[in-house]
Amino acid sequence: MPRRRPKKLDQLLGSQRLQQFADFTEQHQRWQQLLRDCFEKHSLQQLLPQCEVIAVGASALILQVSSAPIAQRLKTDQAGIITYFQTHATPAVTSLEIRVRPGRHVKSTETPPAPVKVEVKESDTVRKLREQAELCEEPLRSQLLALADKYSSP
């Protein structure tokens, strides 16, 4: 089988496929901007990092989200989103399709807050264990007392 010669840069840059890709990329950026504007208007900005427009076509707006609760939240505002895209998008949008793809859109670079440690004095915990032991029957009573003895300060 003969090897094909690599294409020259001029051939690649002038190709129809590259132009189609550039057009789609530009259209996708416009859809994302419309989505940002729509979410801002409907007070949904906090959901934007978890949502992406996949396509607008065949009278449907197709969004991809990272979780079912976000999808449910968008479904509650479905009418407003469709109305916004009907007036601002090039193809007329009459329906909203939401696809859930977990773990794909977490764009936030913020680190989650550290868990808050609650300081509990051992004596309080031991006292509560002993109080609960008094209210219980065996074998739970002896197990709670053994636990209280284990954590009582010497």
C-alpha cells in the first residue's frame, strides 16, 4: 500500500473541514455567551460552571450538566431558558434537552473548605456515654461503659 504524502500547510488551512470546525467553534462560543447571559438574567450564574451548550438545532437547545440536581434545577426554569433562546438564538428553540454527564464540567479551581473541627471535651463525651449506659439494658450497657472507660482520662 503506497503511503500518502503529507498535506502542505496551505492545503490544511484552506480545507473545508477546517473551516467547518472554525465555524462550529465560533457558533459554540456564541451559544455559551447566550447561556451566560440567560443564566445571569434568571439568577442561575452559580450553575454555569457545571453546564455547557452541546448544540442548538432542530428547534432544541441541548445542554450537558454534571449532575442530576443541576438538571432538575434547570428543568424548573425551563420555560424562561427556552424563551430567552427563542428571542436571542439563530435557530428558533422550542424545547430544552438536558444530558447528565457526571464529573465532566467541574471547572471550579477553588478548593473545598476544610471540615470544621468541633472540640469536644473527653469528660463530656465520657459522661454522656455513662448516662446513656444507665438507660440501656445489657449487653449494650456494658459495651457503653467499656467505651466510656476506654476514653476516660487517667
